[in-house]
Amino acid sequence: MILYALSLVGVAVFAASGALAAGRKRFDWIGVGVIAVVTAIGGGTLRDLLLDRHPIFWVADPAYLWVIVAGAAGTLVYVHFRRPPDSLLLIADALGLAFFTISGAQVAEQQGLPGVAVVVMGAITGTAGGVLRDVLCNEVPLLFGPMDTLYATAAIAGATAYLALQAFGVERTSSALAGMAVVAALRLAAIVWRLRLPAVRVREETPR
Amino acid sequence: MILYALSLVGVAVFAASGALAAGRKRFDWIGVGVIAVVTAIGGGTLRDLLLDRHPIFWVADPAYLWVIVAGAAGTLVYVHFRRPPDSLLLIADALGLAFFTISGAQVAEQQGLPGVAVVVMGAITGTAGGVLRDVLCNEVPLLFGPMDTLYATAAIAGATAYLALQAFGVERTSSALAGMAVVAALRLAAIVWRLRLPAVRVREETPR
Amino acid sequence: MILYALSLVGVAVFAASGALAAGRKRFDWIGVGVIAVVTAIGGGTLRDLLLDRHPIFWVADPAYLWVIVAGAAGTLVYVHFRRPPDSLLLIADALGLAFFTISGAQVAEQQGLPGVAVVVMGAITGTAGGVLRDVLCNEVPLLFGPMDTLYATAAIAGATAYLALQAFGVERTSSALAGMAVVAALRLAAIVWRLRLPAVRVREETPR
């Protein structure tokens, strides 16, 4: 099943991104492993908990955890000897975000949820792992802050495109592929051209 | 249904408080939106997960998410031009806390849980959203620290009063209203008179 | 039931460790109580949520919450007058870790999960409460960092030993006791001899 293979690649990529973040905090092996696991399965786990889907995707299928351990270990060995391949990781992460967002939206769609909940579930599936990674590293989640290059925005836009295309009569698989393309393209464009959402402004003082 | 309308007002108020906290951290629009959502639905979601109530209250009913988005957007527009109406927000937040605490306690009560679990569930429903907001903003949760003006204390006191009144034979709706009054009154009194619980003291050194 | 008594002792110990951590942050009484509760029940609650076991262990049985409140209150009274008995607490915490890890692994085993998921569930049950404690105190979780003395390592090793012994034909109760001994011994040895896992190294600069 091609979807299953893609989801394994996706968790491996997210595990690598988690392992790298934890390594930069100088965590030990276990800390790196925990962060890799949380980054890779956090979004899907939260989706499954919120939608009451059991067993949770990685609980009954050991392949996910082994792939994460392998991905994290491979990352550690690589970055011990060479600089992290940051550009490659960003591209892989954008593809992982695209895949998880749309697959999360599809799961919510199959349960007959309203559109706004489908988009939220897609965004949660794609991004919650990274948010948990940052919380456990005791940092402000990257995707909230001024350094964020449209991470959650890309997920929301892609899931919305997926639903909108279906509403216009486009077939489901084509809509899914187009939704993934929107996520990945928006995210990569944001990285290349440093696109950012403006920070919010709160007026604290009465102007004189 | 008046309870449903109240719960929508409650999530709108909590969304405004979350949007304001995130705006003060200079998050971007998405960050503000995420924090608003988490603040507004975090407590009820945790309650529903812990009590295995599905679908979770906002998953099947899109009104909640739309009200949150509207509340957060309205807050952002307002604070772009004028200083935040802090006093008004504190009063609204106290009412939201009162409503969510007692409604959370009622849900636990209907499942036949023991009294201490009813109180804990009420307090979780009322306060967990704010704790999640602070964790995601990478701050020590307000309600744990020396600046806390009886936030969780008010929730625990109100839920306890709700149960105690029923134990003394007071009818359920009256007990609920009285419980809400206890929460709101205690919280507002604590704000006005700066009431605080004492900080705990840990003796680290042996006295000479 | 001896297992039930052990689990109550375990939550009391974890509650004491949480109360002490929160007291050192100068939280107020409620903050200390919340951290004590989260530390004591966090791991088991996450396990029950992930495995869809309801009612969650402390929801239906009020004894757990009362024991936690008593453990936290007793700790506060003690440390108000005397220095915390850190060595005693570390030993008790190692025993709590051992008990919760193996009992968590047994729960996962009874659901027929694959071995790697059993080990992960054991480690989650034993350690997640402490991670939540650190996140809520706005600190990098102790067990990820360079100061960690094999906390999660001990849990993973003990749960693995429990499974391995059974695979070699050792009877279940004996395997459980041996697994607990592995956890406690490894943890205490790590504390005494300051054993640590090496921190991970990420090469950021190309060597000249």
C-alpha cells in the first residue's frame, strides 16, 4: 500500500527533525529518542485521541516505532560526522507536513465531521508533533512566532483546498494530491522567499 | 437552549483572553489563532478525553470553532486600535470560569463519579485551557505562581459548594447557580483586593 | 490486594516529588497541589488514554486523589520545618518508577501489543508524570538533559528485561519482580555513581 509506505517515510522525516532539534539542545540519547518519537507521532496521536480512533496508529503496528528509532539513530550518526543537511531536511519536512495534513483531514472527513473540524484535524495532524517537540525542548513553538515561515498556514491552506476542490466536484484522490501540493509549495515558497505572517500588534499605551 | 448560548459566550471570552496573551508575545496571526483555540477548548477537551465522551464537544459542532475564530479576530482588531479593555475581560473571564467549572462538574456528576473527582473535573474544565495557553506561550502557568489571584481556588471552592449544597438538599439548578456565584465572586474579590494564597516555603538550608 | 497498596504508595511518592519541585519554584498551595497531582497520575493517565482504558484509574477510585493530596500536604508541612530528605525521596522515587514502569508494561501486554509498544507504554507510565511536572514548571524535562541519571534508560531497560525473561520461559510474576529490580538498581546505581548517557553532538560547522 503506497499510503502506508508514505506514512512510514513521513514519520522517519519527522523523527529526523526531532532528533536534530534535541541534539542541538545537547540532550542525551534517550532525550533525543523521546523527542524524535514525540515529533513523529504527536500529531497523529492527538488526532486519534480526539476522534476516538483505537488502537492508535502506532500502538498496534510496531513498524512506526522501529522506523522512528532508525530515523533518529541514522540522524545522530550522520550529524556526528557531518553538518546537518538542512535544506534536504526542510524539503523532506515539507513533504511530511503535506502528507500528514491531508491524511489527517481525510480521517476526519470519513467520520463525517463539519468542514472547519476537518481543516483543524488536518492541521493538528500535520503540526502538533512539532509543537510538542518545541514545548518539550522548553521553547516557544516555532510555528507561533515571528520566525515561522507559514508552517501552520500551509497546512490550513492545503486542507481547505482539499475540501474546496471536492466541493467543486473534483475527485477525491486528485483533490488530495492537489491539497498536498498546496501545502508543500506554500511551505517551500515561504522558506525560499522568507514569507511570514505579520506579528500581531497590541496597543498597550494610550497614544498622547 | 440557554446553556448552549452561555457555553458559546464562554468560549468567545476565553478565545479573547488567549488571543490577547498571544498578541502580547508578538505571535503572528496563526499563532494567535492557535492559542485562542487552545485556551477556549482546552479545558473541555481534556475533560471529554478523560471521561471518554465522544464526539468531543467542538468536533461535531462547528459553531464553537467559528465563535472562537470570530472572538479572536474581533479581539485583534480591537487591540490594534485601542488598549485592551482589561477590566472588562477580567470580569468576562470570571464568568466564563464560573460557567465552565460548574458545567464540567455536572458532566462528571452525571457519570456518577465520586465527589473529589467531580471537583477535579470541574476545575480542569475551567482552568486547563489557561494552563495550556501559558505552556504554549512558554511561561510558567499563571495560576500556579505568586501572581495568581485565586483562579483555581475559586474553581475548586465553587465546585465544592455545588456538591455541598446538593448534599444539604438544595435543588440541582439552584446549587449550580450558587456554585457559579461562588466562583465568580471569589475570583472578582481576589482581583479587587489582590487576594493571594501564600507561596510555599521549602527549607533548603539547615538553620545555624 | 498488594498491587493496589503498592500503586497507592507509588502515587504518594510521586506526589511528594512533584510537591517538592513546585515548592522550590515558590508556587502557591494550589500550584503545588496541581503539580503533585499531575506528577503522580500523569504517566498512568497518558497510558490509559493511549490504550483507551476507561474509566481512567483515578477517575472512578477517589483513593488515589486523596492519597496525592495527603502526600503533597505532608511534604509541604515537612519541608516547612526541615530540609527535604532528598536521599530518601530518590530511593522512594526509584521504587515508584520501577513499580509504575512494570505495571504499565503489564497493562500493554494484556492488550496483546507488540513488544516495542509494551516497552514504550511501560516507560510512558513510569516517566510521563515527571515530564509533565517539568513542562508545567517551565523547565527542560530533567530526563532529557545532561543532568539525567538514567531515568528513562532504567525504565526502558527494566521493561525490556521483563519481556525478555518471559520470552526465555521465566514465569510472569518472577519476570515482573526482576524487571522492577532492574529499574530500581540501574536508577540507584546511576545516582550513586553519577552515571549518565553522553550528550549528543551535532556538528554545526565544517571543520577547517
